[in-house]
Amino acid sequence: MNVSSVLELLRHKMGLNPESIGTAPLEKAVQEHIKRSGAVDIDDYIKRLSDSPEELKSLFELVIIAETSFFRDKVPFITLQKYLERFTSKKKSGRQVRILSVPCSTGEEPYSIAMTLFEMKLPEDRFFIYAVDISERALQCARNGIYSPYSFRGDDLHFKNKYFSKHDDLYILKKEVRDAVHFEFANILDDDFLKGHRPYDIIFCRNLLIYFDDSTKNMAIKSLSKHLSEDGVLFVGHAEAAKMSQSGFVSLDYPMAFAFAREEYAKKINDSLNQDNIDTMIPPLPVQLPTQSIQVKKVNDVRKATGSIIKPKNNYETVEAVNLCQDEKELTRAKNLAEEGNFSEVVSICELLISRGAESAQLYYLLGQAIDSIGDSLMAEEYLKKAIYLNPDFYEALVHLSRIFERTGNPEKGAGFRARAERVKLRSRGGSA
């Protein structure tokens, strides 16, 4: 059964690039779904999708990957607090901070935002959090505010006892936090997306663009820009940062936060931050990179659309979307392309690998090198720092980072990284550092 027309419809309606989760397994999952629907053939199924919004939503549910957790990649939430404390306090007293979370999935991200604001002692009438998604199933889970242990990851879980009550093996979010977030169905690609809404001061749109093809990414970024205030900040996923830099947004100088703003406002923020030592403002926490582990209860119908199934562990099945051998081949190809100077292609390959959950110092080094060659030294700095975080003795990354600092008017930092590089070289030759 040829389901290319269905995949094309998914691309048009929700922007899904089949290659982002694997075309072959996705085709098989769609074929099984069509058989279960009772449709006679593809034409009959396409007609059902046209006639029935519910059938279309059922198809959406098939391919949506609900991979999230509370305070996932914690640095953006630390940055949110630091940014609000430093910059919104200077604005007119009583001004409400408007925050958008898209897609919100099962609610962990917008609720993490709400808990961040509660920790700041920000009065409830001083903020408005709006969270949207195209999965009705995920939205219902979010509104219920009941979570399994899978939603809590990492070592710093102090918020769990403060904002949740435990019942058997489940955790129920306190009503005050649930009431702080407004959930609605919405599709970022619809022409009437958030029609009538006033602009938002903060938008979280993390790990959505990685599933789109390039033209759809542009559409989504245009939609986000339309709903972001002139002095607004947009948070994206680490694999999406390069695209933002290519779309007229400028990275804010908050390490590993992947926060962006329009050029004029970004300059104002960065000039202010650079008056201080920004590295002291955000603790050097290890960033929890997105994994491809997916709770089967949430994605039962997609279990074969994202890779091979591993044996159950702690009542969950782990879906591995990364073929390590293939990733190594792609990384080698990216390295060869970098040597040839084809940096745009290097960026595309590295972003795809990161979106699959791949992580290595070499990967981030290649991405930083490519981004710097394209002209975004600030984002290149972030990727190179990540490479050094993963491998503190990465000589080439240390040297490249020193050059960026020297080129951008920070010779002291440049000299520091160059000295580190020289110590690494000395140790590699058997000398003492």
C-alpha cells in the first residue's frame, strides 16, 4: 500500500518531515493505522480525513512523539528567571508577563514555567501562561495534572515535594499550579493560529522545528515572530538554534539557554549582560540533552515509527531512534564536507544527528565550526563550549574558541582558552602541564 499521499498530507497539515523520525517505519505505522480504520483503500482514507476532523486528529496522534519531562534541559528555566528578574523589573510596575508554550505536549514544560514564576514569588496576576498543542490526548493529560515517575528526571527534584502530592505511584500537581496555565488546541501552521492574541513576552518553542522540513520551519518561525513582542525572547531547542540565527534572530548571551530576540533588542540585552560577567549568572549545570526514550503508554501507536523496540525496563519500553553505525557515517560525511567548505550542509547533518539524540564532542565541534563560518560567532561559541564540556582536552575546539574571543574583542578570554590548548598539546607530547 503506497501511503505517500498520506505522508504528504501530514507534511502539509502538521509540517512533519518523515525523515525526521524515519520514513520506512513511519510508512509501516501509517499502513497499519489505515487498515484499522476500515478504509477500503488510500483514496477512501484520504476522503475520510477530509470529511472528518476527528479522523485527522487520530492520524496526528499516531505520529506525535510526547517526549518531555519537568524542567527538561534546566538551563532555559534558570535563564528565564534571571532574565525576568533583570529586565522585566525595570518595566512599568504591574505589567503582566505573557508567556506562550508551543507545543506544550502533556504539560510538563508550561507547568515548569509556572513553578519557576512561583519560586520567584511573582503574583499570579502578574503573569499569563498559554500552552497549545495539536494532540487532544496530550492536552487532556496536561489539564489533569497527574504524572508518572517518568516525568521526573535528573538529580534536582526538590520541586516534586513542594508542588505535587503522591498517590500510589502517581504524582498530582497542586491546583494553584494547574490553574496558572491555560491549555488549548492550536496548530502553529494554521493561518488563524492565536488570532486575536496580544503579543507574548516569552515564547518557548523547543524541539518542534526539528520535525519540519526547511520551508515549514520558515513558516513556523514567521508565525512565532508574529506573536512575539518587539522586546520578546524566544527559547528554542539546542538543535534548532542555527536556524534561528539564519532567520534574523540574534542569540542572547546566556550560555546554553538557546534564547533569541530580534536584533535591536538582543543588542540591548547583550550589551547589558556584557557589563557583568555573564558566566557567573548561570551555574554551569550539565545540560540534559533530549533522549529518544518514550513512554509506551503515550505513544503506543507510534512504537514502530521511531525505531526498534528494546526489552521493557521499569514498565517502560525504550525506543531507540539512533542507528549508531549510520550516525558515525553521517558524522564522517559532515567532517569531509567541512574540509571542503560546504558548511551549510554540515549544519543540516549535525542538526539532524542532534535531533536523533546523538551527542559527541566532535559533533558539536563541527557544528560550531560551521556556524562560525556562516557568520554567527555567538552561537558558534555555545556549540564549541558544549564540545569542550564533553571533552575538556579537545585541542581544536579550544583553539577555535580562543580565536572567536580574540576576533570579537575579548582577548583575555581568548588568551585563557589558548593557554588551555597549549597545556593539552604539552600533555599529549608527554610533558607536564
